[in-house]
Amino acid sequence: MKTIRQMLLAVLLTALLPPMAFAQLTDASEIVGKANIAAYYAGDDGRSAARMLIMDANGNRQQRQFTLLRQDVEDGGDQRYLVVFSRPADIRGTVFRVEKQVGRDDDRWLYLPALDLVKRIAAGDKRTSFVGSHFFYEDISGRALEEDNHTLIETTDEHYLIESTPKDPDTVEFASFRTWIDRETMLPMRSEYARASGEVYRRMEVTEVETIDGYPTGTEVRMADLDSGGYTITQFRFSEYDIGLPDRIFSERSLRNPPREWLQRN
Amino acid sequence: MGRRLAEFAMNHPKAVFIGTLLITLLGTALIPLIQIDTDPENMLPADQEDRVRHNAIKEQFNLNDMIVVGVVNDDHPEGVFNPTSLSAVHALSRGIAEIDGVIRQDLLSLSTVDNIEQAGPGTIRFEWMMNTPPQTAAEATAIREATLDLPLFRDTLISGDGEATAIYVPIVAKDQSHRISREIQALIDELEGDNQYHITGLPVAEDTFGVEMFIQMAISAPLAALVIFALMWWFFRSVTLVAAPMLMAFAVVLTTMGALIGMGYTVHIMSSMIPIFLMPIAVVDSVHIISEFADRYRKGRDARETMAEVMEHLFTPMLYTSITSAIGFASLAFTPIPPVQVFGLFVAAGILLAFLLTVIFIPAYTVRLKPERLAALQASGRRAAPDDTGLARGLIGLGGMAVKNAKIVVSVFALGLVIAGYGISQITVNDNPVRWFQSDHRIRVADRVLNEHFAGTYSAYLRLESDVSAAAPADFAEESSAIIEQAEGAGVDIRGPWQQMLREAEQNSDDFNAKLEQLSLAVDDALFMAGDQAYPWWESLLTLIDETRGRLNVFQRPEMLAYIADFQAALADSPEVGKVNTLADLVRTVYRELRSGDESDYRIPESRQAVAQTILSFQGSHRPHDLWRMVTPDYQAANLWLQLSSGDNQDMQAVVDQAEAYVEENPLPQGITMSWGGLNYINVVWQDAMVKGMAQSLAIAWVMVAVMMLLLFRSFVFGLLAMIPLTVSIAFIYGVVGLIGKYYDMPIAVLSSLTLGLSVDFAIHFIERSRENYRRTGSFTKSMQLMFREPARAISRNAIVIAIGFLPLLAAPLVPYNTVGIFLASIMATSAIASIVLLPALMKLIRRWIMPDRSQTTEESA
């Protein structure tokens, strides 16, 4: 009796549940590839208003507010970014422009309005702080997949757990990092960076996800520095995709004259 | 009283022995709970104002105590800037980062800092200075040039001559620095190459001192005991009898230390010397008893009766000497320095315990000895006491001379006092934990080498703080109301939603800046909902909020940075300051690199916004948090890190004076206050408190002892006379300290109490016995002749026992112990001479009033 009832229940449940969005993946490079697309390449372009709250271990807080414009040249490939700061007021109008180039070093420019100065930031290490927060440049624009070796460690009901080790350990401060990728949305929900001793010293967590224009989007991300006890929370608000950003706004001209019409929400 | 106590003890010797044994065992059992404390910060009470501020500054700017590791290479022409040496530095830095207790993210070394430089026209580069060790000589040279080019690193990370480098290791707590420095040394031992490494820094000096002090406690005090024992044996020739005071001294020391530890006090530099101070004082009274017992005991006589007589005779002077010695030390409780208070009170308690044990333990012990042993003692007493030993003849001659040439003696002492007075005026108050080690100690060597190469391994922090946030909320309320009212005047009502925002912001945060932040977000949101009419008013509110927040960022204002830049330049001009590191350096350096990299652009940007954006550029580096060691995230307080090449308190004091003089000439900007922090500054504060406190406690103790003397002798003149040897001794000792240029530091300071306590002992015995002799003989001359036999010998013996007993301290590798040893000997000599020579000379000059010769007839008729 009992077995029959259980079987019946199982059949019913299977019939009622929607089919899985993705079948179970087993190839690590396929998984990280999809995760990369989900996290950094939603739509052909996008706009988001970001607020950063930077907290140190003593409870001191700093705030950053900026608008992020992005255009994909190719899915999973080159991208263009424009980051325009609005707050604190003393840095209003400061702009970063990034030409992300897969397989090559990115090009980065910085405009400082109070100095009326455009400066190219030399290629090289992208694991430096993004405007004093606990995020690195690389966390904002994505780390090139080919820089690491990726291994699928575990597949749970919810996550793929990937361990990545750098091909050139001298260029990074970590020995390895693990990423928990949501099986349904393919968004990396958590990353933990470890030293050679295995000690985890840095942790990224996506604490809120919203589906916007059909794209699951991490709208609140927290990066913790476990050495110092500080952390940064970034909220992405008013995110929009496929808004038709023109190529011309990702130019040097836009540094001095940010494209106001594209920075405002509709 | 003395007789009754002694008889009681002699009737119950077992109870006395068991009681003594019990308290000693109890004390000894508590000793393993020992907690060593060498933190000079604890010289100040935990709630002391400067100490609280020092800790607040450390927390405010994420400052930690630092171990400094210097790397030098004398063999290579390029110093350490060659591939092999830098590889070792790189490996060492990586290793240090892994040590438990090291604050990894603040570790400063060539391989953990960023280089900021030009990378072609219009291009700036932030990258690790030395992420991987250089492979070629050219790469090593490039690292040297880049480091020398950055003002924040020059003379700090790299020596000015470009040959040495340093690693600054911030640690979580000072009391781990000895362990961490040993782990660093272990890493160094495994490194290859021919670099020389030096480890120093105040925390290492302090913590290492604690470790060595612990060892010294276990060596010096027992060694001193051994020497005292040998000397007493020399005088009395009876191991069994001499064992009594030694056992008692151990009982006193163990019980006192056990009590101190058991009551939860930490063993500080001062309290570690308690055994050394107690040992001689505990023995002194017993020497008097044994000396007199040996004189009086005759074969066939009842030992018990002899002892009772001796005790009856000596009880009062011993009681008074013990109480006065105890007062001398207890007066240290009037100093405002907790470890000195603890030291004074426990030595005082130990002295009283020693007295109690002396009057019960020594009699009980002596009468338990077999008659044969006592007979032997008596024989040796005979042998030691005759008047024709060298010491005896010397004393008789000395006494005769002093009495005969009283005027000259007194004049010589008076002249000595004048010179001493001059010497005292020359005393330099100074201390430096690094100087606690002898000059060939590795810490002293490291200190010398590193401070030759670099700006300085000692840190002081000068904080500038603004009161801008005090008035800001009221100003903001007024200005925002004005906008709301203007809007109403123009027919736009936004009061309701604005007040709602204010309420919400009020609820969510106590901090004004955080409130403003929340308001700005709320108004920002409101702007998107606002109609065309309301829009401009919301916009002006947002502008006001932003402007208010901007105004709060005081240390982003160019004029503030300019003040800091001038101030630091003036401070760095003084010889004591090697270098000052400030926000102004950071902003100027980043600005220079943003502009052109040329020296002409090493300046402060012209607007607050330009400063903010320059700082934002720096925050794109690997170590943005370095900023918060120079300024608080609200930009309302700035920290000037002074690197001093000397840990001397007087040098720190000179810097403080200089800063004050500068501020006098160049007033601080409106609303800015200045305050100090850092270990070196804390040392100055407690030293200041110590000097004032010592003078006060010495004065109090002097008056109390004087009152005791009046009570004891029931005579104003004799009371005053008894105070003269100690006064002269203290004056002479400190006069010599001033004349030879020895710094007045903590051990020197507490010696005043010891002098007070011991000198008065000699004077009491001398005066008491003189008066006794005078009562018997009725003649000053005869009394004095008697005085230079047995009584003078007892005093001299005591002085010699103590002085020689502490000479082993000179062998200790720690300077404060040497100081105490050498000054103890000098004090003993000075006070013995002052008592034996000056007192009789003075008495002779005033003998007509105090000891007039009585004619036989007067005596008979009286």
C-alpha cells in the first residue's frame, strides 16, 4: 500500500512541476561560460544605477553612487563600459571608460572633472580596488575565463560548485577561488577566494536577484574582506537591458561630456 | 613588648616555624600564576586622559604597534637592491604575512605596496612595487628608483642612500611582539644570501625586556641572596645561625611576591625588583640581633634569657626603623603611577612582615640551636668582634677624626650639599625602553643601525581634529527650512514629504553624515517623481545636502592640506624628527603623477573637489585603506605620523614643545584642535607624572619620618639630627646623578624611597646608642669613643652586607638592574658615612646643648 501511494505521489509531482530550465551540466568550462554570460552579458547593452556602501571594521561608512552603461561588442567577448559618478558630490562627473578586450589587456580611461584631466590607466593588474571599495575592477567587469583552470567540484540541487586556479599565480593574490553558480539562473551567487593555506580571505555574495526584462540580475552584491572585517554592498537599481545605446557614447568625448540623455532613467 | 613577644615565640617555636612555613608555602604556591607586564602604557591608569586619547587615536586611524625589520647589505655595492637580496626580502615579507598576530593587510614592505608612476604620455600606472622578485640588476635598480621617487616611502621603506629597506610589521597586541619577532628571526635564519637583518621597535624592546626580566628575577635575586649569605658567614662564622635571617628573607620575599601575584597584580618592571629591595632590608634587623646576641651570649648562660634581653633592647629601634622604611616605600602610593604604587605598597608590607618575622622567628630559631653550636658562635663572635680588626681600627680612627675636626667635616658636607644642589639642577629626566638593554644587545644594535639608515623606528601621532560637525546640524536645519519656505512662497508645498524624509533619516542613524546620506538618496528618488514645479526645489535641497556633506569633509580642503604640509615641514626640520607622513604627501604625490610626474606638480590641488578626485584616484590602488591611517573616512580628523630616530622621552618632549611653538606662531585653522598619541608620547606623559609624583611622595615621606623621629626621641633636636643623614644622602645621590649626566628614570626615581628608608635606620641606631652611652657615661667624648666600637661596626657591617650583596646586579644584562645595583651600593656607603662621620661632627658642634659633660658631683646629686 505504502509503496503504491509513494509511487503515485512521485508521478503526480513529476507531472505538476515545470521542466528544469537547464539540464544538468557536467562540463566545467561550459558552466563557467554560461555563468559569465549570465553575470556580465545580459542583453546587448544595459544601464544600471549603482549605490555602493563601503563599511570598514570600525563602522565607518563611505558612499559611492554611479551610473553604469554597458555595450556588448560580442556575447562573451569584447565589451564597452562607461561609469559616471554622481555622489559624493565632490567627485560628481568623474568618469571611467573601459574597453574590455578578451585575450588582450583592457583599455581604461579616467576623467577627473575638477582637474579637467583625462588619464589613461596603464594596462596591467585589474585586481586593484574599484574606487576604494572592496570590489576590484575585475569584479565589476568580469575576469577573463581563460586566465584560470576551472574544475567542477560538486553539483548540488541548487548549485554548481566550481573551483578555479590561476594559470599564472604570480599575477593574482589568491591561490584559488570557488564559485557557487545557481543551476537555474546560472548566476554566480557566491565566490570565495582562498590563500595557499586554504584560508578564505575574501567573499562575494549575491544577496538579491531580480528578473529584469527577462534576465535574472543580481541587484544586491556584497563583497567582504575577511582580513580587515570590512565589506562593501552594491545595489544595482533601475536596471534596464537592450535600450539601444549608441556606439558613439563610448568614446573619449563622453568622458568630458557624459551622455546625459542616456544616464537618466526613463 | 619585645621581650614578651620573643618569650612567646621561644615558648612556641613549633607554632612559629609552622606558621612561617605555611605563609611561605602559600605565597610560593601563588607565584606560578605570575603575569608579566612590561607595557609602559600601564604606567598610566587605564582611564588616564592621555592614555584614553592615545587609544582613541589608534582606533580612529587603524594604527597598530609595529615591529620594524631592517634589511641591510654592506657587501654589495647596490646594498640590498640586487636580485638575490630582494628575493630574500620578498620571501621574508611573504613569510611574515603568514605569522599569527600580524595584521597582514597593513604590512608595509616593498612587496606589499603599490608603485604609482607615469607609463607613457597621459598614462598613469598603479601596480605592485615588487610583486615578484627582480631577475636582473636593472630590475632591482628600477625598484630602487621607483621607491625613492615616492615621498611616502623614501626614508621609510627605503633608506635615503638607496641601500637598505625595511619591513614594518603591524601586530595585534604588544605582548605578542617577542614571540612574533622570534618567528621572524626563524624565517630570517632560513633565508639565503648575505643580507643583515635587524629587528627592533618599541614593542619588541618592551616585550623582550619582560622575558629577560623574568630570567633575571630568577638569577639576580638568588645570587644576591648567596652573596649576602657569604658575607654574613664571614662576619659571624656560623652557617646555622646565619641561615636564620636567610630563611626569613626568603620567607618574606616569597610571601610578598605570592601575595602580589595572588591579589591579581601583574609583575611590572618595578615589582620584579621587589625581591631585590626586600632581601637586604629583611636581613638588616637580624644582623643587629645576631650581632648583639653574639656579644652578650656567654657559655653557660641561658640562651633564652640572653635573647630576651637582646630583644628588649632592640625592639624599639627595630620597630621604628621598620616603620620608617615602610613609610619611605609606602609614600610611593602618592605617585600617580599604578606600578610604582604597587611596588611601594608591597615593599612596605614586606618590610613589616620582615619585622614581624625577625622578632619571632629569629629568637625561636636561635634558642632551638644546640648549646655546642651557640658556644661555637660565641667563640666566633669573640673572634669577629675585637677592636683590632682592620674595620674596627679604621672606624675608631675615622670617628676620632670626625669628632676632632668637626668644623671641617661639617664644612666639607656643607660644600658637598652646595655641589649636590648644583648637580640636582642639572638632572635630565629621560627614559627609553631600548636603553634598558646594554649597548651590545641585539636590540640596541638594531636600533642604532636602523635609525642611521631610516627616518626613524619610533612613532608618534599628531592628530588634528575639526569641530565642524558640532555646528553643522543646526546650520543645515536653518538652510533647509529657508528653501522649504521659499518654495512655499513660490506656491510649491514640499514640506510634508521633506519632513517625512527628515523623520526617517532621524530614526535610522545617529550620525549626521549618515543622515545626510540617507536624505540625499530620498531626495534623489523624489526628484524622479517630482513634477516640473517641485523639481527645482528638490534640486536645491539636494545641492544643499551635497554642499553640507562637502563642507564636513574638512581635510579635503586645500587650505587644510596646505597647513598640514607647512606644519610637517617645520616638524621635520627638527633634529629629533626623521620624517612626517601625512595626507598632504599622499595627495601631492598622486596629484604629481596624475599631472606629469614632474617635481613642479608636487603640490596640493586647488579645490576641495580636485582633492577629492585625486584621493579617489589613489583609492584605485591595491591598498586604498592606507588612506585611513592618515585621515578618518569622514575627513574630520587627520593624523600626522612622525617617525623619530630616538626613543628618548626627552626627544619626544622636544618635539611636543616644537609643535606647540609652531602652533603658537602659526595658529591652527579655525575649529581645529591638536592632540598627541603614540607610545613615545605616552612615555613622556607618565614620566612627567612620575617626576612630579616622586617629588610629592618624597616630601610627604620626609615629613612623616620626621614626625616619627620626634616621637621616637621625644626631642626636637635629636629628631632633626636623625633626618640629616638621609637628607644629605638623598641630596648627594641625586647630585651625583645630575653631575655624571645619568638620566633620571624610573629606577633612579624610586631609589629616593630606598635611601630614605635605609639612611634613617643608621641614624636611628647611631643616635639611640649615643644617647644610651651618654646616659651611662655623662660625657660626650666618652660616648663617642664607645660609639666607634660596636655600634659603628654594626652599622658598617650592615652597609657592607647590603652594598656588596647587590653587586651581582651589575652582571645582569639589563640596565635598570645595573643602575639599582650600583646606586644601592653608593647609597649604603653615603648614608653609612653620613651617619658615622657627619652625625658625630654635628653633635660635637652642638654638644653643649644636647650632651653637656656632667661633673661627677652633678651626677651624684642628681
